[in-house]
Amino acid sequence: MATNHVAPPLFERISAKNTLHRVLILVVLFFFISLIGYRLFSLAVLRRGGLPWLVALFCESCFCFVWICSTSTKWNAVDYITFPDRLLHSVPELPPVDLFVTTADAVLEPPIITVNTVLSLLALDYPVEKLACYVSDDGCSPLTFYSLLEASKFAKLWVPFCKKYGVQVRAPFRYFSDQSLTSGDDSSQFRQEWQKMKEEYERLCQKIQNTTQKGLDLTGEFADFTNTERKNHPSIIKVIWENVEAGERGVPHLVYISREKRPKYFHQYKAGAMNVLSRVSGMMTNGHFILNVDCDMFSNNPQVVLHAMCLLLGSKNERDCGFVQFPQKFYDGLKDDPFGNQLIVLQYFFSRGATEIQGPLYAGTGCFHRRKVIYGLSPNESQIYGKTLIDEKLKKGFGKSLRFCETVASILSGSRYKVDSFPGLSSTVAAAIHVASCSYEYNSSWGKEVGWMYGSTTEDVLTGLKIHSKGWRSIYLDTNPAAFLGSTPTELCYAILPAYCIISNSSFLPKVEDPAILIPIALFISYNVTSMWEFNHVGQTARAWWNNEKMRKTTSTSSWFFGFLAVILKLLGVSQIVFEITPKDQLEVFEGKKSDAGRFTFDESSIFIPNTTIVFLNLTSLAIFLLRLAQQQKHNVDGAGLGEVLYSILAVLYLSPFLKGLFGKGKYGIPRSIMCKSVILTLLFVLFCMLNIFNF
């Protein structure tokens, strides 16, 4: 009797056991409720506290609400294990995948960084005829184009070398800078080819560096960059390499795109660039799936596409996997995370927990999308949309290019994974330039219902929320080794409340002799024990926990505060929010780590004023408290006590980098202009406290 062969699953879904974590969360919640209840009882029944207690109640209530919202996602954590080895046996034909790389400034984002990311993607373990890499250059830099042109020549050597010897890390700068990453092959042939490849890469780096210093002759292939400005130029699309060879010696397509920009047309930040990438790639290769990465996030796992396809193709219902989000991890992270920007704990607990609800948020990089989801299709339409396609409806939503609308119809109709028969990439450039024009989106649904969403300087938040609102779920996948690696650039009212109470000789905490003091103490201890346990659970040190706590306080009283003000000013029509590119360090492949790594640097940016002022305020309040003790002033029963003093000391400790900056020199010291402004604000605040207007 014949038996039916059942293909093994492409992935497993495992619910994590987190009983201890849940207990810690419940303990913190109990003390939160106790503290807020005590505040309300004291204000309403005992008629004590005045303004400081009202402010404390407001801050604690807000903090409790935010904590509940964030912690609720950690309650049920889910892990996924994928089996890429089973994929080729279970899927008759792998789908085409388009790879998007975005860069915006050749100075802040040096081309050699983009080159390494592109090379790592071109060398992925996936059929080369099913891959196409598109690089969006929003800076319209001939240097970026030149670097990619030279990189494509190196790729013809690099890609076969990686696949021949099973190289794990396929970003050359990482591979050649770490001897532990070299292949286990000790043959003389491998050593010879390895040395040759290293010399070729060094030659590539030298070419790019020389061109950066000397500039380019804008003739021949570079003539299109003549008389161009960063925010005023036509569309430039160059097919750098068109693959015609399958197998291990082939190299995927590589296309350079710089969308049209004109002063009278708003460019919509990165979301606008991503939408142009969607249309241009749709005209050329029309991959059913899209991977997007930032220029500094290279592929660290050559099987990353296979891992993602296990989830995208292995899900019984497409609704359950609208996109696959990989974590953002970073190479050469500083010990103990002094800047709190490695996001290890946040991603581990939040993203794994969010998967149990509807899935992690779209992070803007390291994400695999279904093209039809990006095109605005909802799960309910995914099976029927193709039967009701109307040309006019497509033109209204996707623009007036008939050829592009045909590619959209092919995706939305649910046709099986098949590479459309294009006459050749080069022959589609003219049509691609048309859909990359800044006027193409006029009277269409791009940025509203289709593509990456507009309305924010960052495209990820609104786009991810839009996808989830349509009913799609997402999956968080953390592979070993990490899928992608990138580089990292090397609560306000509550922060000043202790200083206010000490200066005005009032209080916002129970006295030491009052049994109620045990509530905030227990809350403080339980909250920090829970936080430390989370860091320890993922292998982080106590010092890393402390550094992250310091940075969380630093950002909440500076960048978050300025972000809040920016939104208010935008809503009032006073100013517009601008997008600032994070500078990336030039890759120094063969040099050691900088001796000053981990130290805070300062400039004259206004973002340093709030935290510098908070340090001055709390130092001033502590000095006033000591002065009162020295003068043996009569004790005020309702005045500041030990609790307020300890909170003020804690505020200074949290902002210790700014305390050190007061005595630092050069870029490691806070500029005098910042200190002068902070001193003025401190004096005004002290005067306000001395008047004691609101302490009733």
C-alpha cells in the first residue's frame, strides 16, 4: 500500500518559557499600582503634597502607562527556527528577489561602506538569475556610481571565490580584517587565491580613495552627472552589470538609481526613494519579494534569503507572514555598550514578544517584503484581486505608465514565481527613468495607499503600521550567525523635580520614618532587578545595563524632548521637520580600534542644553542642601528629605557623561556656549523655586 509523502515543515514556531520574567513583571506592576494609589490617597484624603506631588503623580502615571504598553509585548515570546536545507526539496522553483540598498550622502556615508554591503548581497547563496541589486543614491554622487562600477569588476572575482570556498562573511572589509573568518581550507591554492583577492580588494579601496581626493572627470559614463545638484537633477539610471550567466560564476544584476529631484517637488525623504526603487525594479525584474537594507548593513549570513523564504513560502496562510524582520546587530560593538545603541535587549524581548501579537514593527532595514503587500494588497484581496483588475483603477493607484501597470497586475494577480520575460535591463532604462521622475506620483496613491508611506521623515514606522492595519502579520527571525550587521555611530519633569523640591524646601516623597517610603523603594529595586535580569538573560554585563540606563535617561531628556517640540512646531505650522543623515565612519580595515572609543563627544548643538542644565540644577540643589545643613537651619517637616537628595544624586549619576564633559577638553568637553546657556536656565529655575509660588 502506497504512503503519501508529507514534506517536512520549512520552519518551527516555539513558544519561549518565561515564568520568572512574568513574576518579575507582576511584582513591578504591583508596586506601580501601590505608588499611584498612595499618591491619590495622599492628595485626595490627606490633603498633602501640593504641586510637587501632583507633578510626581503625573510623571509616575505616564511612566506606568508607557511601561505597561511596552511590557505587555514581552508577556508571550516566540522563536522561529528555519530549515533552509529543506527549501530546495519542498519548493519546485525559488522566487525572484529584488535587493534594495539606500544611501543618501557620499560624505556622511562613504562609498566604500555601500560597496561592501552590495558585494555581500551579490554573493548570497541564491540562484544568481533570481537576484537583482538596486542601489538608490539620493545624493546623486558620481563618486558613488564610480565606486559601484569598480565594485562590479571586483565582484566577478569575489562572488565565485566566496561560493567556491564557502566563505561565511562576504563583506570583504570584514573578511580580510579578521583572520578567524577565513576558510578552513589550508591548501596552497586557497592561500594563493586568498592573497590575490585581498590585493584586489586593497586595490579597489585605493582607487576609491584616490578618486575621492582627486575628483572625477565627468565625461563618458559620468557625463550624466554634469551640472547636477543634490536637490536639482534629472533621473539617472545606470545598468552597471546585467547578468547573463547562471551558476556559481554568475553575478546578479546591479543597477544604480538616482531619482529625479526638483526644488518645486517635495522628495518625501527615504520613503520617496524606496517607492522609486519599487517602480524601477518593477519595470526591470519585478521580483515577487523585496529585501531592503541600509548602505551600512551588510549581509553576515549568506543563506539569509533562504531563511526568509522558509517563512514566506512555508506559511500555510500568507496573512501570517506579510514581511520578515531580522534584528539590527552591529559589528565591533564597544564593550559594555557605553552609548546604549546596540539594542540587544530591546530587540530580544520586544520583537520576540510582538510576534505573538501581530508581529514586530518594520525597522526600515534588514526586512523581506512581499511586493504585493508593498503595493497595498490586503490579505482578504490576495486571492481575488487579480480577477477584477481594471486598467483605469491601476493607473489611478500606480501612475500612468502602462508597462508598469502591467507588471503590477502580474504581481497582484497572484501569478506563480516566474521571472517575467523582459527584453533586457538596458532596453527598459528609458521607461524606468519615466517612473523615477518626481512628477510621476501626481494624482496617484503612492505614499498614501501604495508603497512606502509618506508623512514622516522615516519611512519604517508608518509603512509597518499601514501593513499591520490591513491585517497582515509579521515575523521576527534571528538566525545564527546574524543575518545582517551594521555600524553604530560612535523623562524631563521627573529629572528636575528633586532639584525643585530641595531648592524650594518641599518634598515629593514620603519621609524616611513614614512606612509609605517602602513603596517607591520597592518599586525602584524591583524595576531595576527586572531590567538587570533581562540584560543578564541575553548575556550582557551589569555595566552594559548601567550604560543603557544612562543612555535611556539621556535620550529621554534630550532627543525625545526635541522630537516632541519639533512635532508641536510642525502642527502649529511654525517649522518643518528635517531629516538628518547619521554619519558613518570610514572603514579602516587594517587598523586597530581607536583608543578613545566609548568616550562622549560634544559640539555646540542645542540638543546638549537640557541635560547640561539638569546636571547644573541637581548640583546646585545638592549644594543648597549642604549649605542648609551647615547653617543648621530649622527643619521643615514638609521640606526636602533624604529621598529627594538621593534622587538628585541619582539624576547626576545617570547624566555622568555630561558631568565629565564639564571638565573635558576639546571635543570631549561641553562647549562654553552650551554651558553659558545652561547656567542662565539654571539661575532662572532657582529663582522660580525660591519664589515658591506654587507650593501650597
